[in-house]
Amino acid sequence: MSDWGPVVIAVVLFVLLSPGLLLQLPGKHHIVEFGNMHTSAMAILVHAIIYFALIALFVIVIGVHITTG
């Protein structure tokens, strides 16, 4: 059986946490900007830290598993 949990969670978080797609933290003019489709080096760093924290939480701490077969 294959465990697809980490793969699905990683792909969903990657899409949702892409800087500028849904939100940008920190924004250019405000702390949070929604849907501006721009990015900066600081936003990439902040989103990478949030991504790592959430992927570690879901995959390691909670242990989400989606099995096939």
C-alpha cells in the first residue's frame, strides 16, 4: 500500500502558500495583502517558514495518512 498523505498535504500547502496567490505576508504597503500576485524576498522567506511549520505539523506530529491499494 502507498501512503499519499504527505504528498497530498505538501502539494496543497505549496499551492495555497505561494506568495501573492492568496495572500502575501509581509506585503509592500500593508502587513497582509490579499491576491496581489506580487512577491518579495521577505515574503518568500516568511511563506517558506510557515510552509515548513505546517508540513511538519501535519506529517510528523499529527501523522496524516492516505493509503491506497
